[in-house]
Amino acid sequence: MTIYSHSRLETYRNCPLKYKFQYLDKIKREEESIEAFLGSRFHEAMETIYRKIRFEIISLNDLIAFYENSWERKFHDKVIISDDSRKAEDYKKLGKQFIKDYYHRYHPFNQTKILGVERIIMVNLDNNGRYRLRGFIDRLDRTYKGTYEIHDYKTSGSLPEQSKMDIDRQLALYQIAVQNMWNDVDEVELVWHYVAFDKEIRSSRSGRELADLKRETVDLIKKIENTREFLPNESVLCGWCYYKDICPLFKHEYKLRHVEKWKCLNDEGLKLVNEFAKLDSNKKTYAAKIKEIDETLEEMKIAVIEYAENLGLEVITGSNHQLKVSSSEKYHVPGKGTEERKNLIKLLDKLDKLEELSTLDSPELKRALKEKRWESDILDKIKEFVELKKITSVHLSKNKEV
């Protein structure tokens, strides 16, 4: 029976294919983003504070020394810095500032009673134990008023709005586990420390909200277990993914980035894309030119028709071609759904002519008017709703041999 975690479920939500690579195929990757590396080092510093708190309050200098030593020992060449304008040292200094801000805000760390640090918890999502979720609580406290607090440290560079945290799933799932640990757990607060902003965000969940969350989480697990095709989902998170070399969305780009430049130029896929892009660009250029030519031809047609009417011509001759100008009159019947058409139908019905036209068949009505099929007074009434338009066309052809 699979025991899930919040991160495992979020991986599926964000990208089913990454879920398959990581949890089903168990493809290991040594790469680590600098943001994740910094987050781990900050969490270690927090763990150091609160594990020692029963016996001593660690000094800020000792805490910074611990952080720097851990950074140097654990830093490796697989740490990825996606921002080319930044270096590892920039992030190291950032983490040091996070620790200083946190230390000064909460020292001497006696605001609550510490119940657990990096505590493993198990969330039962149903009554039968079929669906379970494992998690790690960064810090579990109890206030002196009896409220339990679930703390989570965030080193993210963006600060979410309160509305987002009020629907956050991770700590709410952990609350379900905490409420089953002891009989006196009545009030629970979820607390996020966004240390880049020296800010706490707090939220709480009702029993109804937790019941809904359990049901939604079970539904998600069922969906995962019934998935047969794990498709990639492209998003901003792809920038931090470690499976680009095997992902169908990125593996060709990854291949080109990791071979010598002269070899890239011989890549068949690269050549196909370049040629396709070139032809597509030409097509767009031609389309714009054709549109421009069509507009010019329409202007010339007006000039041709005016010239022919002024001189009483039907054919205008050029060096190798000729233009034939012809005119015809066509009746325009009001379109379906218009008020004019409704009034026309009422008139035809009143004149007992509607059945002859198969309710209202536009071509048949036009023929009746053209053939003057009815008395002139009837035709005049109908023509009040039907517009007679003069259509003049211009046709190009080669000169006839004489």
C-alpha cells in the first residue's frame, strides 16, 4: 500500500510525467536548485535553535557559524543557479540575513512550548487506513493558552496573499494528524514564516474544511492510481525541473545545449525547425503582400468601372489583356432573424403569397420579382422590404486573337 506525501501529490498536480519519473520509475537526480539548497540550510539552522532550546539558547554568532559550515560542507557542483546574474555567495549571504532577522525577532524563543522539531506525522485520510499520507512538521508548538501551532519555514522570494494561504493544503493535512495525537487538541493555528520578508502568515481550518480536504485528497490519490498515461504539463516550474534530458518537451533543447556548437548545426531536428520557420516567415510576408495587392486591385476596380461608365464601354483593352465590365441587378432579401424579414413574412402571408415561396425561400422570391409574377401593386408593396442592388463586376482575360 502506497503512503503518499504532500510533495508527492503536488508533483502530480504540477506535472504527471515528472511524478512518473520521480515516484514510479524512481529516476534519481543529483541536481539541486540553489533555492532548495538555501532552504535546506535555513531549516537546519532552525532545527539547531529549537533542539537545543531545552538546555541552552544558542548565540547568534554560533548559529551563523553553524550555517556557514554546513553550507561549505554540503555545497556541490550539481547545485543549479538559474539566474546568471547571481552567484552562490549571493544566496549564502541572503540565508545569513534570514537567520539574523529571525533570531532578532524571536529571541529568546520562549513564546511557546516546543512539542516537536522536524516531527514525522501520519495522516489517516479514511476510516479504514487505506489512504495515508506521511509528513514532516518543521516545528510543532503549544501556546500557553493551549492553542497548538504548526509552523513552516519558507525562504521563497515571493510573498503570497492571505487568501492563498487560507486554502493551502499541506499544513491543513498536518492539522488532521495533530488532532489525532492528543485529546486536548481543540484550537490549531497554521503558521508560515516567510523569512525573506520577516513576516508571519497565520490561518486556521474548520472541521468542515478538513473533512472536505480529506475527501479531495482521497479523490486525488484515486485519480493518480487510475492514471495510465502520465502526460507532461508545461509551466513556469519547468525551469527548476531535473528531468529535462528525458522530457519530450525539453529533451531536444537539452541535447543541443550540451553538445559542441558545430555538432548542433548538423542536427536534423534543428535544421527542420529552422527551415520550417523560414518558410512560415516567407508565407506571412507573402500573405501581407497579397493583402496589399488585393486592396490595390479593389481601388483599381472602382477606377475601371468609373472609366467604363464615363465612356460607355463594356470592354477595355490593354496590351495583352482585356477587362470586361458587366452589371446586373440583384434583389437583397432581409436576413434571417431581422425585424425587416419578420415584417416581410407577415406581408406575404397577408397577400396569400407565402405558400408559393415555400414559407420564405429567398431565391424563389427574387425570381418572382424578376419575372414580375404578380400584379404591380403587390410587387410594389414587397419591394418596400426588398432592396434592388446594382452589381458591377470586372473580369480579366487575355485579348482575343483577331
